[in-house]
Amino acid sequence: MRLFEKVTAGRQTLKNSIAMAPMTRSRANSEGVVNDLTVLYYTQRVSAGLIITEGINISEQALGSPWTPGIYTPEQIDAWKKVTSAVHDKGGLIYAQLWHTGRVGHSVDRNGKLPVAPSAIAIKGQHFSSQGMKDYETPHELTMPEIRQIVRDYGQAAKNAIDAGFDGVELHAAFGYLPNQFLCESANQRTDEYGGSIENRNRFVLEVIQELVNAAGSDKVGIKLSPTNAYNNIENSDPVAQFKTLIEALNQMPLAYIHLMNAMFPLDKFPHYPKDVMGTFGPISKHLVIANAGYNKETGEAELEKGIAGMISYGALFLANPDLPRRFELNAGLNEPDRATMFGGGEKGYTDYPFLRD
Ligand SMILES: Cc1cc2nc3c(=O)[nH]c(=O)nc-3n(C[C@H](O)[C@H](O)[C@H](O)COP(=O)(O)O)c2cc1C
């Protein structure tokens, strides 16, 4: 089966075509430092061809949700070293997902500071904060010097990730967080060089990717994109043109992969959005395509057979099944993911999902 075949990402050979998708678990301490349970959680899942970590805040400003980890203080970096060395000892490969939440966050969890965004446009609805549900605030519109600083922060975070032993980094440019906000008209109404046209809306992401390549090295950078997810009030008048142009520009850069998400929500309100994300955007990429969202063993295998994606990433199924590749191989039953323990807490729903018995 294709899922169990080796695949090349950049210059690295991955032992199978099954990736663990990035998943926030909100189990770091209030200083953004991960712990021994995090080491156990990732080493349990080391049979993945590639582990992509939960979103990791690149700076204090990047933080949107409580108890999410960072990679900008010495304590945070040291804690990640324990994760990467344990994963490597067991023969795994692990990328750090770099995260800046932009306007998705609340000042109660940001030392009283407003979230930041390309434009001062609030998300409609409420945010889950450490003090319960709160209306989204109107974010601070980033100035040009502030944008340049964020690009540098990404570069520093990538350097820190390599110092911490990660095999590479993934830019989280999906699901309505800061890079995705720059890409989309509903969050970006700027009239300077970062907004107003497809090329200008792409500029921030391309500058960040270049900075990550400079910091982490060629073939050690991936990017996650969700061209048709309206989550966090992300909307585009022409997502095909926007993301096609972006992927063409990314083709010019030495990346390890492009991680593409299918739509996770109904597209009834967006009749102009393409229904087939992989078929529309995948063939444009000259890099390895990792397909994500909604796959099981059969549909993942069928996706690989189409020849567009070279790898499938599994989120909820990997969360609940530490030995997912083995279960696929043996056609064994799967543990069900428990929604109640996805975010926050201790080992329950984190490191206590059972392995198959030998
Ligand atoms: C608990 C949980 C946390 C998540 N956190 C992140 C995250 O930090 N970064 C990210 O890019 N996606 C995140 N996602 C989305 C997953 O990476 C993936 O795109 C999604 O679960 C769809 O894949 P699946 O159908 O295989 O679960 C999260 C998903 C879950 C279930």
C-alpha cells in the first residue's frame, strides 16, 4: 500500500507516507513550557513518517490561547530539546509548527494587550479564553515596522527550533491565523504593499517563508494552507487565483512540502469556492503535497493513488491512536478521539490512549 511506502520531503527520506497533523493540546504551563508528558505524547507517536507538532508561539505577541507552548525563551527551547531528542532516539522525525495567531486571541490572555492583525477588523463571535467565552476584540492594525519585526520573530523562532533539535519547521498559514489573515480580503483591507491585490496579500507569507528558509535551511521548511476554510471569518472573493498565485511563488523556494487542507465546513455560502482542494491546488505544487482533513485508511490510500499528494496527515485519528500506522497495517480497530480532553488537562486523553496489545 502507498501509505506504507517511503517518501522524500526535501532531502529527508520518511519511513512511511503517514504524517501526524499539528494539534494544539494546551498542556504547557503558563510560561509556554512543555513538560515530560509532552515528551511521552510525541514519542508514543514516533511511528509516523513525520510528526508535526502543535502550533508553537513564535513570540509573546503571537499567543492567542492559554497554555499553548512557545519557542522564544531559553526555558521553552530547553523543554523542546527533551522532546526532539526522545523522538530521534526512537527513530522519528519531527517538525515544529510555527504559530502567530494574529487577531485570534483576547487581551485577557495577552497581558492586557490587544491582538494584532493586518487590518482593524474583529472576528464575529466569541473566543475561548482562560476567563471563559469573550467577545472578540477589534485588533490593533499592524504598522510596517511591526510587520517587519514579526517577520524577524519568525526567523528567530526557526533558529530556536533548529537549536532545539527539530528537523524542520512548518509555517501555520491555515485556519485563519495571522499569515492566513494577510492572504484574505475579509481580514486584510490594507492599502499599502501588504494589501489590495493578490500579490500584495501574498507578500507577508512569502517574506516569512524566505526568512524561515534563511534561518532553518533549504528543504527544511513546510507550509500549511487551507484555501477553502472560512473558519475565523476568513473569506476570499477569488481563492483559486489567490492560492494558485501563492503556490506558484512557493515553487520558486526550496521547501520540504506543502500541507494542503480540504474544506472542513460546508461551503453552501461560498458557491465560488472549489470543492476539490487537492485536485485544484495540488497539481500546481512542485513540492511534496501532504493532504489533510477527513481521511481514514481507505480514503487516504485512494488519495495517494491519484498521484497528486505524496503523503497523508492524520489529526484526530493520531491523537487517539498512538500506533496508527500499525493499526492501519493490521486493519485493527481504532480508539475514538475524546473531544472533552482535547484541550488542556493532564495525561487523560493525552498519553493514556491504549496501544494495540502484541
Ligand atoms: C485537538 C486539535 C487541535 C488542533 N490544533 C491545530 C494546530 O495547532 N495547528 C494546525 O495547523 N491545525 C490544528 N488542528 C487541525 C489538524 O491539524 C487537522 O487539520 C484537522 O484535525 C483535520 O485533520 P483530521 O480530519 O485528520 O483530524 C487541530 C485539530 C485538533 C483535532
